[in-house]
Amino acid sequence: MKAYQLTGPQTLEEVTAPDPEPKDGQVLLKIEHVSICGSDTHLNFHPTLPEEQYPFAPGLPCHEIAGTIVESKNPNNPVGQRAIILPTFDQGVGMTNGGLAELIASEKVIPLPDYGDTSDWVMCQPAGTAIQASREWGTTDDKTFLVMGQGAIGLSTTAVAYRMGAQKVIGVDLDDYRLAKAAELGASLTLNADRDNLVEAVMDATDGQGVDVVVEATGDSNGINVAMELVRRQGTIVSFTLVAADDPTVLRHQEWMRKEIRILPTNAAGAIDPVAPIRDMVGLRDRGWWDPAELITHRVGWDDIPDAYEMYSDRSDGVIKVAIAIE
């Protein structure tokens, strides 16, 4: 099969790789569409990693994948079924295969309806992580929210919190075009962290108390400390941010203890059940609750993959989500 693999910093090369063979309980998916996640770029594509980490396995880095099953060793997932599929995951290694390829084998399968394009349905994968976060923060309608970082995960969380009845959703980002999208999705107040004094603005909006829940999705190692300034006493921080191993976070421990803040990590790929929230997001889209495909700003093909990763890494051309056709 043809595939791309990361062979060096910001270097994706096309290669020929062996076709994967599904094991018992797995399916073989013919990949039709994929999308890029922020973790693909800021943890893998953009930085200079230790030389021994290159090359990545064929297909990596990419984990937002949809297509059609062409071989099955699982009776629950027949040939011809359309699906989102999650890469195999080793707790000691991470993802062991990926979507920048024609085929992928895995046991983590989320069936899709027979209608609509898989480029739209694949957006339920990142949006599903926002559903998972909602299960961490509990009830929604009695809470105020602040979502730091309005990339795809932050925007999905803004949409989910608003549709679940949040009293107020505040969106924070560095790019005005993403803040405009946050307002479309339900944020009643948007703040640009480059221009606005976040603490003053948030306290003004919450009668000096701070918000009940901060969702931290910036990718910044200091994001957790900024979140602690903005959350109320005994409030909750849900963190999506994955920080590189050589960029340790220094937690302001006394502030955490003084305010008695609950800090909850959410890690979709390594979750105990990573399939469930994505499956539930598929069901919500099917019922018309929210369509995360509205986050797609760019649609490109196979030959455009390296440029698409550059664009996503640089946050250029108004990018939010890129749907990539695997042909």
C-alpha cells in the first residue's frame, strides 16, 4: 500500500509499505478520509525529536480516520460497513499505526450510518473527545465555562457545553477568526489572550468568582497555571493539553491547594474506553444534535498532505479542520 510517514522534523515522505493483516477481533479498513489533530503537529510533526524516533511507522502521525471495512475478523463489524477506526495503541509506545495510508487494521471500530460523506463523519472523532470531557465535568446547566484554546477540540467543547445548557461559555484564543467561530458555536463572550486581560475580564463576567469549569486546550505547558487563575474556588479544570516530555509543567502548587481546584486530565487515545464517546457523538450527529463537520475549513487530496500538515502546524489560511481524501 502507499503511505506517508514522518521521517524528520516537518518532513513527510511517501513510501510503499506492506498491507496490514487484521488479527482476530480486528477489521481491515480501506481509508477514505482522515483529518489532522493538533497533537499530530505540535507533538510530532513540528518539533525536532530525538533522531532514534525517526522514521515513524507508515501512516503516522494521523489518528482521525474513516472509511469502509474490506476484511473482517470480528462478526460485529461486517465487510462493507463504514466506520471510524482508532489506531492500535501501546501504553508504552503510543500509536503503532496511523491514517496516512490506504489501509489500517484495528479492533477499535465505530460504525457509521450509510448516508453522508466519510469526510464529514470523521469529524465525530475529535468532537467525541469533547463528549468525553463532559462526562468528567458532570452536570452542565448549573455551570459557567471558559474554554482556553479554540482549535478543533476547544471549538467542539464550546459547542458541546452550549448545547448541554451551560449558563455561560467564554472562549479564549489568540486568533480572531477562531474566536468568531466560537461565537457562532455558542460562546457569549470571546477574549483574545494577546489583547485582553483575562483575569479582569473573567472576574467582571462572573461577579468576581471565576468560572465553574475551565477547559484547557491550548497545548501550552503553562496553560494549567493560567486556568487556575480563572477558575473559582473548588472549581474544575479539564485539561486536554499534551506537553512534550522535555517541556515539563511547573504547577503553582500553593494556588492549587489554596483554591482546592479539581484538575482532571482527558486522554482520548489512551482512555479505558476510547470508542464510547466517539460512538455517542456519531449518534448525536445522526439525530441532528450538532454537526461537527461545520469545523471543516479545507478539503484536500493525497498529494497535498505535506502542505496540509505545514498549514495546520502554522495555523495559516484560517485553518480549523482539514479533511483529507485518501485516493
